[in-house]
Amino acid sequence: MLEKTTRMNYLYDFYQSLLTPKQRSYMSLYYLDDFSLGEIAEEYEVSRQAVFDNIKRTEAMLEEYEKKLLLFRKFQDRKVILENMKKALETNSVEELAKLIEALEILE
């Protein structure tokens, strides 16, 4: 569950501007503020089922955006490359650093 929550938080960070204000609010309350479905339902005066359905639809939308735009995957790839670049700098491996710079350019 924690892995899903972390993934949804990242996807929300990358794609929140593509969501409606209501979707942003529900996702923020549920994933960032750790509100329960019941608490969100009470806040918006709707049923728990309505909140659940909205969150599930929004999760699917975020996954679809990621499938098409790959912002989160590219972020993860860059993070790995940068970590490897730090290691290459520590070992003075110029050839490895050059390869990693090329890999980073390909991601852009």
C-alpha cells in the first residue's frame, strides 16, 4: 500500500495541473493529508462511494497520463543516472561519466 501511495503522490505532483479542482482536492486530501473516504465525503457532503469512485477514476487518469507522457519514469531514470554520475566522479572514471552524460541527454 505504501508503494502505491508513494507512486500516486509522485503522479499527482507531475500531473495535478491536468486535473479538475475537485479531483485535485480529493487526491490531496486522500493521499497527502491522509483523510479517510468518510472524512472527505463529510467535507463535501457526498457519499463515501462518490468519493471512492472519483479517486479511482482520478488514479486511472494519472496512470494514463504517465503511460503517455512518462514524466515519472524519466524522473526515476534521471535520478539513477545522477547517482551513477556521482560514483563516477568519486572514482575519477571519465569514460563512465561521459557515457552517463550521453544517457542523460537521451532522456531529454
